[in-house]
Amino acid sequence: MLEALLAGFEAALRVDTFIWVSAGLLLGMLMGAMPGFTTTMGMSVLMPVAFLVGDPLIGIPFLIGVYKGGIYGGSVPAILISMPGTAASVVTVMDGHELSKKGQPRKALDMALAASVISDFISDFLTLILIIPVAAIVLGFGPPEIAAIMFMSLVIVSVTATGPVLKGLLMLGFGFWLSFVGADPFSAMERYTFGTTELYDGFHLIPMLIGLFALPEIFNAVRAGDRKRGRVASLVGDRLSWKELKASMRTILRSTGIGTAVGLVPGLGQTVAAMMGYIAAKNASKHPETFGKGEIDGVAAAEAANNAVNGPTMVPLLTLGIPGDNVTALLLGAFMMQGLRPGPTLFETSGAIVFAILIVMLFANVIFWFIGYYSIPMFSRVVTIKKSLLIPITIMLAFTGTYLARSNPFDLVTLVGFGIIGLALRKAAFDVMPMVMGFILGRELEYSFGQTVSLAGDSLLQFALTERLGMTAIVVATPIFGTLIGLRMSRLRKQELIRGG
Amino acid sequence: MFRKADFRLVAGLLLLAVVALALGQRLIAEPPINLSDDISPLNPRLFPSLVLVGIVVVAGFFIANRIRGVEDFEGELEPALAGDDSGGTKRLLGFLVLVVLCALVINMLGFLTTMFVLMLGTSLLVGNDSIAQIVAFSAGLPFVIYVLVTHVLRTSLPELDAIEAVLVPLLGMLPSF
Amino acid sequence: MANVSTFLLRVTRAVTTSGVLVMMLVGGPALAQYPERPITLITPYAAGGSHDLNARVFTTYIQRYLDQPVVIKLVPGQAGQKGTLEAVQAPPDGYTLIFTDNYRDQLYQHTFRNRHYDTTADLISVARVNYGQVGLIVRGDSPYQTWQDFEADARARPGELKMSHSGLWAAFFVTAGQVMKDRGIRLRLVPYRGGGPAKAALLGGDVDISAGFPSSLVADVEAGVIRILATAGSERTIEDVPSFAELGISASAGFMHRAVMAPRATPADRIARLRAAFAELQDDPDYKAAMAQMGENTEYLDGEAYEDERRALGNEYAELAAAIAAL
């Protein structure tokens, strides 16, 4: 093992590898910044390039670079025009865009970059040295545990949503129900589709997110009219200062831990990680009421968490040849096309190459810092474009992004529909996050629950108590935990009301 | 109380849930083959029904609380939206009509034309004065995006055959990978 | 005088140029050879699965015989119904193909209520690229050394032993159903989202037995992580591992045919061109080497022969579905 690691080090230190990784990072960032163009699509498009290159030490790090760049790239439009570039940056939208409005887009982008890079580096490092124990841990999560963890996440999200708990729960329920529209995950039976083919696959996430987050901003701008030639903000603001970064360091580290933990559980994903990181930061903060109104710590929390998920998701791929999500599935294909067979014998036969790839991944983060740092000033200028020009551009991007996701015209209906819903919800002071989470996790939770029932056989209760204590513990602890957090949130809210007036 | 936005929304949601529950049988298909318990998965009706019941219960609580005069946080999140101005509302409605129309015709008229119309309309609604600027951007930017998406990102965008026939050979001459 | 002639000259030039342009636009397609632009291969499977990987290999090499790239479009979802719908609704001009398998093609009409298409009527075979043979697998440290061990235990404890599979009515599920029917045992079948998670479930100890394609399990078997108890077919494919036929299980069980199809209304000459390209592909040494490296076979059947095969399978499957439901 150790020789392989050292050999990997040697192999990794090649100029052309780093050039290709940088190219991948840059391309990934640009692709991530294009709303609707998911990282998976980007990687699919660039896969032939990786294949043609022929050298696994160039092709695979290139694709991984695209992936990492993409996760950060999604936060750019999220912060600048309130449009999440990828699902992972949904949580960044709230505080990120508010910061832009306050005239600090550069600070927000800087923080997103810093948080992403730091957490990614740490997470990759941990993956590198702990790859074997991590593999064992990942296998330990079966459907019962996954279902329980999803249940816990959903309860926490509803309880910590802005506003009364009942409203949060309602949004959760609504989002949940929306995820059921379409074919059911087991027998592919049509649910609430009214026999149409358009609804057969359910609502698509990207148009829904663009509709919920970007469109209300656009609607408000149209409503306000713009005779005064206003802008989102007149300055790009200062850069992030070291002091501010240090102040958020604890949050970043906490989010890294949370993101890594979420990465270990198959099926959760970056958005859940971002949400959990954000909530934890809000909960731990001395002034939770600033979250959602332009709190830089919120941006740090979300972006750190969603990047930390990368490292652990690679582990089942490398050690067992089992891809955990779309991205790792693509990487599996890339590996196999290069003649590498991820699985138990991978480390024996090509250990040096695998470690080299992981090491390149690690250092790619450092490179990315530079790439990001120098491209941010250019990006942040976007907010200075006058609104009467920016808004038409934004709505055009919204349409394009929606169409890119699936080439399905019905998605445009989803876009506009959820835009209207988003506007109505804002007016009625409902927090949209539980709905988004409910939508993302709804069908997954149903599937995991169904699998659990199948595994349990005759007696679910007996199964829970004898074989799956972990699951039982989480399920029992959740309502208790949830109530405690909910009470704290509610107390803090009352205090703030008294203080603010 | 009945006029407050969140109350109306919750009532609407409650109604939706009740209707969905009532019509559940017809709206959810049953599998044509019934498998025995060991091998059949969850019934497709189970979870939706559970969630709908949950919505009804929570909505009920909320409405009951409101009637009793408890917990009024409406308006906390977006104070700026309070108050109405008819000019703004008319603009918003016009915009909605524009957006819906564009969504419906994009397949018929193609990407470039529809985006031109969309951007043009939006620019005017948002108060841009400079016609030259509007036209330049509304025509130019979609074109750039079109080239970017179809050529670089290799994804398709709806476009009229005539326009595509002209553009495809031109774009083929651009360097690609 | 000069003005009129200049004017006439300009008009003539304009008319001629536009005429040429119009002719290019209109006459163009008729003069060119099929295929004159890339062909889309809709692949309604998850990324990284055996279909995806097989597709990447043959699409790379078939370019040589079609002079145009064949681009893979992954459209997972709804047990392949989403992708199949897209292929069926695509214009039948030979530029959209679908990569599917026998279960989706012939079995699903009995198991999924689908009003939108009928694969037998709407699709025609271009080629059967290869087939995958399912193997029944247990963990390397499992107490079952042979299939007989497992079967005995399953008989002693009906409904208690658990098997993971890749989805309702997919290859592993159907194979499991046939095994249960032919051997008279009862297992509990637990669904997972694809072969990868099903294998993870086995390795994690959540289930007792699973299924897989031996070609993709070579490394695991070598490392002693997985043991193959039986393989599909009438003859042995692995030395010490019995075949289904030897164990009293139907010899046609557990075969997944990977086939490329096109909308039935596609013009016959284009279908012929595609079929010819696939036939030529079979003699390509690089293609065969690449497939061998992936551990897959290249058991090709041309379109016509596979059409017959489809019909035969279709007849079998009605009964099979009913038999599995009756278990």
C-alpha cells in the first residue's frame, strides 16, 4: 500500500497532468455557471476527450476537474442573479444573492470559492488516507439506515425553516407530494399524471429550482419597473478579508465534517449536505436571524458542505466498483475505457495510478483557488449591469437553462408554474427550502422505506429492534431532537422580534 | 384573517390535499400484475395517501391556530412586497402573459425568434429606453448562446428547420472537439 | 441606358444567388448519402451500467463503417420507459436508434401498463450486439459453497432468505423468478436501483444471495470477495461452476440480449445500411479486442434473425409473467 502511495506521488508530479486538470476545472466552472447544464451533462460531453487522450492520468483527472469546477461554478449565477447553476448551489442562493444586493458580490463569490476549496481539500485528504475504513463504513449503510437518515434530515429542515414550524411542515408535505407525481419508483405505475406523457417522469428539479428562486426576483423587478436605471448593486464591493475568512473557519470546518458524513451515506447528495451544513451553522450562530438576509457565514456553510461530499463518494467506486451516483457512474465508465477495473483488485493491479489520481485531485483544489481568484472580479461585474438589461438576459438564461436540462418543452411550463408558486409563497411568508428538500428526498425516502419493508419480511418491528438498531435509534431520536431544535429556534425568533420590533 | 395571503394559501393546499385523497383511486394506477408479498414492493398508493393525510392534519392545525388568534408571522420575510401599485401589477401580468406565450411557442417558432421576442418584451416592461441596445442584445445574445449550447455543449435547442439548415453548415466550419 | 442594364444585372445576380441558395437548401438532403449527420443512440439505462459500457465500445468502432459518429444519449428512468418513449416518438428517419434488451422489449408489455407504445409494433431490430449471461452469486465468506447448499437451506426456510435484484422485472428479477419457479423454492426479493447497489447489498450483508454478470465480476471472484454458484445456459461458462441446465433450471433463463433497434417506420434502405454496418463491425479486430477487455462477448445476431428471436421470446414471456405472479 505504502509503496503504491509513494509511486503515486511520483507519477502525479507531471506538468501535463496539471495542465489538463486546470483545463477541466476551468471548463467545469464555466459549465456549472450555465444554469441548467448539469455537471453530469458536462462530463458526458467531455468524456470522448478523456477517452481520446488515452492516458488515465490525464483523462480521469480532467473529468474529475470538470466535476469539481462544476460544483463551485453553480454558485456563481446563484449569487449574482439568484439562479442556482446546479442543484447543489440552491442553498447558496439565499444569502449569496442578498449579499449581492447589498453590494458585496465579490465577497460572496470569494467566500464560496474559499469554502469550497478548503473543504474539498480536507475531504479529499481524508479520503486518501482513510480509504479502506471508509469503504467498510459505506457498505454498512443499508436502506433502513438511509431511510432513517433521510427522515431525520427532513424533520430537521422543516423545524429549522424560517417561520412557524407548521408552515415548514406544510411546505415539506407539499414538496413530498410533488415528488410523487410521475411514475412510482417500484412498479413504474403512473401517479397523478392524468395519462399524459409529459408528467410521466414527474417534475424536473432544475426548472423547479430556477422557477422558485430566480423567477420571483425577475417578477419583482418587472413589477417595480425601472425608470431610474437601477442596478442590482452599484459596486462590486471589496474582496473577502482574512479576518472574515478566519471568522467563518469554524463553520467551514463543521460543514466539511457534515459534508463528508453525508458523502458516506449513499443516496443523499450535495444538496442535502449543503442544507445540513447551513442549518448547523444557523443553529450554532449567535445571531441566527441574519441567516437568509445576507449572512456570509451562510454562504460559507453551504458551499463548504456541498464540496466535501466529493471525496467519500469516490470510495465505493474505487474499492468495490460500485458507483454511488451519476457522476461516479460516469467516472466508472471513464475508468473502464482506460482499461482500469475499479473493484477489489484495483489497488493491487494499478495502485500507483489510483493514488496518483487521488493526489492530483487533492492538488487540483489548490490550482482551483488560483483559477477562481482571478476569474471572480470578472464575474462579479455582472451585478453592475443595469437591471433593464440584466433582467431580460436573466429570463433568457432561465428559459435556456430549463430547456438544456431535458429538451422537454413541458419543463418551461414547470418553470413558469413554479415561478408563480414561488412568488405566491414569498408573499405569504413561506420558506421554500423544506419544499425543495421534500421534493428531492420524497421519492428516495419512499424507495428506501419500501426496500426496508422488503428486507424486514414479516415483522417490521422485530427487524427494527433486532437487526437494525442504528435505524431504530435514529427514528426514535429524531422527534426528540427535532423538538429541541424547534423550541430553540422559536425562542430565538421571539427574542429577535422583541429586540427588532 | 381570511384575507391574509398565507391563510389563503394554506386553505388552498388543504383543498388540494382533500381532493387528491378523494380522487386517489382514479389518479394512481394499480399494477396490472399482482405479485405475492415476498416479491412485491410498496403499493404506489401508500406514501401519497400518507403524505396527503399529513398535509390535511397540519393544515387543519394551522387554520385552527389562526382562528384562535395564535402566531401571526405573516409579512416577516418580504416586507417590501406589502402595498400594491396598479402599474406594477399590470406590468407583472403582462410579463406573465409574455412568458407563458413564449413557453408555448418555443417549439413552433424556434429558439432564436422566441428569445428575441421574450427579451424585447421584457426589456420594454422593465423600462429600458434605448431601442438600439434592446434590439442588439435581444438578437445577438440568443445567437451567441445558441452557438455555445449546440456547438460546444452539444445539446439541442428547438429551432426552425430553415434556420438550422443555414446555421449547421456554417457552424460545422468552426473548430470543435 | 446604363442604369437599366446595371439594374438588370443586379436583379439577375440576386435571383441567381437566391436560386442557388434555395436549391442548396432544398436539393441538399436529397443528394447526400445516409447518414450525413451524427446518429443518436438512446440508451435508457443508468450511467456506468453494462448497457452504457457496451454502447460506448461499439459506438466508437461502428463510426468506421457508417462515416458518421453514433452519439449515446443516456435516458434513464421508469424502467426504461422514458427512453423507449422518446425513441418511439422520434422521427423515423434513421437518425434515432435505441439500445434495449429482451426483457424491456418483450416482457414489459405484460407487466407494465403502457398506453403510449408497443415495442413489438413500434420497433424493428437492427442488430443484437451481444448477450449477457446472469450468474447467481453469494459473498466470498458465505456458508454456501455450492448451489445445492443454498437450495437446501432455501427449502428449509421458505421466504426467509433474501435476494437483491436490480429492479422489478429486470434481468436479475426475472431470472430469480424462473429459478424459484423451476426449483420450487421461495426467496424474498428485495429491489435496488440497479446492479451496482444490488451487489453492494450482497457485500454489505443485507441479503444472502444476488445475481450478476460474471464478466463484470472477474476481479471480485479473483479476490475471493464473491463466489459464483451457477451460470445461465445449458453449458458451463466457468470451469467449476454448474450451468442452469445442470441444476434443473430452464436453459433459456438468465439471458439478457442487448439489441439495437430503430422505429419501425424508418425507411428500409436505411435499416439495411445500419444492419450492414453492424455486420461489418463483427470483423473488426479492434472492436473484438475492446469487448474482450471489458469481459463481454460479441455474439452477434443480425436484425432479421433477432426479429425471429423476439417473437419466440414474446410468446414465452406471457406465460413467464403469469408464472412469476402465481408464485
